Amino acid sequence: MTQVRFYHNAPDRLRAACAITTKAVAQGHRIVVFAPDAATARRYDAQLWTQQAQSFVPHVSIDSALAARTPVVITTRLAGLPHEDMLLNLADDLPDGFERFGQLVEIVAGDEAGVQAARARWRLYKAGNHPVQAFDLAAPRDDS
């Protein structure tokens, strides 16, 4: 059963995706980042390179010879994947084959179209009996 986590109220979806990716890699996860198109994949890649001046998150495209050895793989298709630990979905629809991943991360920005699409995905995950959790990125955090 895939564990689904929704992070909502993201002011910038790609920036939130990069922050979540960085934390997940630090925890030892291997992540497949599903982008709906090549332009989104390029923007995510560029954002990951520039998000923090002092850090580097190893990442490659699915077509790289290093994909099997790299913790973050960026792809526009869910075929021929080197690992199935965690899927980060940057699309507004349900990714085919998500069930084979241990974890699925959804990031929801505040725009109405994105919120409505996320609600539809939430209902589908719940209907499939996947455990779903929600996290509000706008909520104050207790870092103590």
C-alpha cells in the first residue's frame, strides 16, 4: 500500500518540491520526481541546482547512465525506473503506476485549479484505501 502525503499551501510548488527532496535525500530516501512535461523537468532541475548555495542534491534525468546510482531521478514517464522508494508528483493528475512506490508526495500550490486537481487525487487515493496525510506548509512550525 502506497503511503500518500499531501503538502498544501505551497507558495511555490517547485521550491517546496526541492525542499522536500533535500530533506528526503538526507533521510536516505531514493526519489523519482515525475514531471508532466520536459519544461517542468528542466525548471525543477534548475531549481534544485540553485536552491541552497551550500548544498548539493545529486540528481539526474532518467536517461542518464548514472540513474541507478543517483538518489534523485527526474522523469516525464514512469517506465524503466531504477528504484521505487518514493515518488514526488509534479503533475496535476494521478500518475499511472504510483502503486508500486512505498511513498507518494503531492505538493499543492494555492491556485484554484491546482487545489481542485489535488482534491480529486486525494479522493482517488482514499478510494483505493491508501493511507493519506496532509501537511500545511503555511502553518507555523515548532523547530525547538
